[in-house]
Amino acid sequence: MARHSRRYQQARAGVDRRAQHTLGDAIDVLLGLPKAKFDESVEFHANLSVDPTHADQQVRSTVTLPNGTGKEQRIIVFASGDRAQEARDAGADEVGTDELAERIRGGWLDFDAAVATPDNMRIIGPLGRILGPRGLMPNARAGTVTNDVGRVVNELKAGRVEFRVDRLANLHVVAGRVSMGRQALIENLRILIDAVIRARPSAAKGSYIRTMSICSSMSPGIRLDPQAALAEARTVAE
């Protein structure tokens, strides 16, 4: 059994695993924990009362975080002609077609998201076994298969994230970085939770969000009070 570091054990001692917190209190606890030597991601986790084996209970959507993710996103675009230039003008890091696919087949994966025009999906299809398991496969439902490549690249660069329920009905989403500070993280989490609420499938029964928590890359989870967090998220919608 792997042993946790001394820093993690100190962090765990500073977290009451039974307590449920408001967003602000949870962020205060998180920021008060011993720091790692790098700028840790802040992650949001939730368990939903859906059955992902049913198509009408899938939860998948995107949301643009108001303060970004705290990390510069490297975006590649499969496009040609005018749309390729549009992608470059929007700040795409790599733009191409067959030659870009060949680089990926050769093992190059130095990017955070991929966008494609519909006519280029014939090139990308065979890359599914490489990109799919890494969550990098362009997808129409996620808005990354589109002819409006400039807009999508701009949104991804600004901090758009995708969330999708896994087979155990869990969500795992990066909500920012520790260095962003308390207020920016609270704003991001409010928007993110609101987006999860809006993505509720009509077939979902009972209490939609069972549990919620946040953590940093190297910290234990800090539980959120679902009712308090949902109330804070609703203030965003209003």
C-alpha cells in the first residue's frame, strides 16, 4: 500500500472529512493547507443520481470559467483554407489536416484540446483509440466539431472546460489553480455548479447532486454542503 507524503498527512489532519462547508469556507480550508512546490490545480468532484448506462441520463456539457483555469491551453485545430486561417487568427497553437494526424500517430500529444471542422472528421476518426482515452477527441456534443473554429478556440483559450459523467455517475472537473486566490475560485465554482445543474437530464430522479467536494492536486477532499453550494450557484443564474 502506497504511503502518503508527510505534507499530505499534515493536510489530511487539517481537514474534517465529516464536515460539510459552504464554498467560501471550503476554499478557506483548501488555501490554508500546506502547499506543494508547484501551483496545484483545484478540482471539483460530484456524484450524481443518474444512471449513465441509460442514454437519457447522460450528463455532458461545457462551461467557460469566468477566471479561466489558470493554465494556458494548447489548442490544435484540424481545418484547411479559410477556416485554418481563422483558427490561426484566434490563437490556435497548431493547425493542419493529414500532417497533424500523422504527428499524433507518431506519439505527439502536446496539447490540451482538439477542434475539427466536420469535413476533417474522416481524418480524425482513426485517431479515436489514441485521443479518446485521453479526453482529446473532438466531439459535436462538446462543441469541438464545428465550422465556427475561431469562436471555439477563443472560448477554450479563455477557460472553457468540458465535464462528463463517468460510468459511476461521478464528475471530475478542473476549476482553477491555487494561485488564483479565494474570490476567483469561488466565482469559478459557482459558475461550474450552475452549469452542472443546467445539464440535469429530464430523466434524472430524486436529489440530482448527491455529494460534492473540492480538492487540490495534492490534498484530500473537502466536502461541500450540497444545499448551500446549490443556493450559491443559483445566485449566478439570478
